[in-house]
Amino acid sequence: MGGWAIAVHGGAGVDPNLPPQRQEEAKQLLTRCLNLGISALRSSLPAIDVVELVVRELESDPLFNSGRGSALTENGTVEMEASIMDGTKRRCGAVSGLTTVKNPISLARLVMDKSPHSYMAFAGAEEFARLQGVALVDNQYFITEENVGMLKLAKEANSILFDYRIPTVGLETCSAGAASVEAALQMNGLPISVYAPETVGCVVVDGEGRCAAGTSTGGLMNKMSGRIGDSPLIGAGTYAGELCGVSCTGEGEAIIRGTLARDVAAVMEYKGLGLQEAVDFVIKERLDEGMAGMIAVSRNGEVAYGFNTTGMFRGCATEDGFMEVGIWE
Ligand code: ASP
């Protein structure tokens, strides 16, 4: 075994003109979350517990699109979703359509541990949350002023936003260049924007070689009420097996079509690819250009990531002392 490893993400599809202060805040949050995970791993917490712990921290901070700070539906409400998977026995739990659950990832964990099911949604999931005694808050808790402004812009543009920050410059001055802007402007034929951070995720392999993965999100800004993305779908946004753990981020519809997370595990299992090779292969073969990214760990203690968007907020650390936080290529 190669020791423990951890990776986190805060979404792909970053605004190339994201102000430096924002970039700094994002990096600080990712670093804080990595450090939290590292100390938990040093205290021998199992991978699945570390994933839950770190994703909760990301959900509680309004910076990224999960828990507090979630993207808003077309009705201005929040409908959150999350999933978690323990690779050792391929156990999993997922939730969608949450409106009052403070930490969706923990409810996903409870679905896995305390229900006979693997995926619960909307009213039934909320009722399950109440029965399990998890922290509930008013929907207003999740809504930030910034996201209300972004929803307004999205509605004005009649657009479903791939991410949720207010554009700082016009598209014509976007430094990513006209071609990538054009590519980013289409999502299922609908116009979308190219700006900033999104969904959060964490993948962990612990010192015993156990892999786990978790993903949590508010989905896409100005999404239709009832829309479910890739993040709660095991095999699409999240997957963990014996060999690896994977969490994806980006345009959910593209990730679902490509079954990205499971495919990484599948090419490792069936084609014998290494972790980074598997990530690169799946992004190249299964993902539409400019749409998404992913983080992954292997049971040998490796970390890998890849994306075909402008950037991806991410960080990783391994037991041998390596640590890195980045946004761009
Ligand atoms: N994949 C998420 C979704 O489509 C969005 C994201 O990753 O930011 O709901």
C-alpha cells in the first residue's frame, strides 16, 4: 500500500477573469479543507468519514456551490443534492431535492448507513432527515445575496448558468478566446455562461487502502425545479470501488451521458490502466469538450485530476508530504 491520499475540488469551469482576491479565498478554503482531511487521516479516521467531514466543511462555507451558497432554481429556491460512496464494499447513499437539510452529504451518508435504500429525494428525503434528527434550517439560510444577483442575470440572459459568479467583464474581452467562449455558451442547445466555482467533492484513500468519494451541490443556477444533475448519481458524478475513488464536476448533463466516475474505475478494472491514465482516457473518450473535470485517488495512494474546462478549483495531498492547491492548468 502506498499510504493515504486526499483530493478536493470546488468546481470546474472557472471564469478566466476571476478577480485575484476570489482566487485567493478559494485557495485558502481548499487548503483549510485539505488540512482538516490530513489531520483526520493522521488520526486513522476511515476514508469514508474523512470524505464526509471535508465535504461538510465545504458545504458550510458559502464560497462554493453546495449547502450554504448553493445555486438557485428558476424559482429562487435551493434544491440540493449529494452522494457518498464507500469503495470497500461498494456501499453508497445519495439525496436530491433537499430544501432544509444543513449538510446534504451527511444525509447521503445516513441513507447509506440507516436506510434500506441507496437514493432518496424531495419530500421523502426531507422526512427521512427529520426522523434521523439531522440539523435542519430554513431555505433562506442557503441563499446568498450574490447568488440572488446571479439568478437575476441568468434570467435576464434566459440562460442556465454552468456556474454562478457575476461576470466581471463582457464575453468579448474574455481571455479564454472566442472559440472556447463559444463552446462554453452551449448546453443542450441553451446559452450558458463561463464563470466560476461550483460543486464540491472529496476523494480519499486511507492508510488501509480503502477508497471513498463524495460530491455535493446546489446544481446549476436557474435550473428548472426538479432537475437532477450528475452529483447525486452514483457512476456519473461519484464512484468508489476497490481500486479508486472519483468525484466529478462540470455540466451535469455531459457527465451523466459519459458515466464519467464509473468509467474511470472501469478502465482501471478492465483495461488495467493506471489512475492518471484512466482519468485522461475517460476525459478524452467520454466527455464533450469544455464540459467538466474530476479528481481521483487510487488504493495505492496516488492522486490524479483532469479537466477540459478553463480551470478547476482543486487541491490534493499525499502521505509522503506532497501538497498542492491550484485553479488553472
Ligand atoms: N455537476 C453539477 C451539476 O450539473 C454542477 C457543477 O459541477 O458545478 O449539477
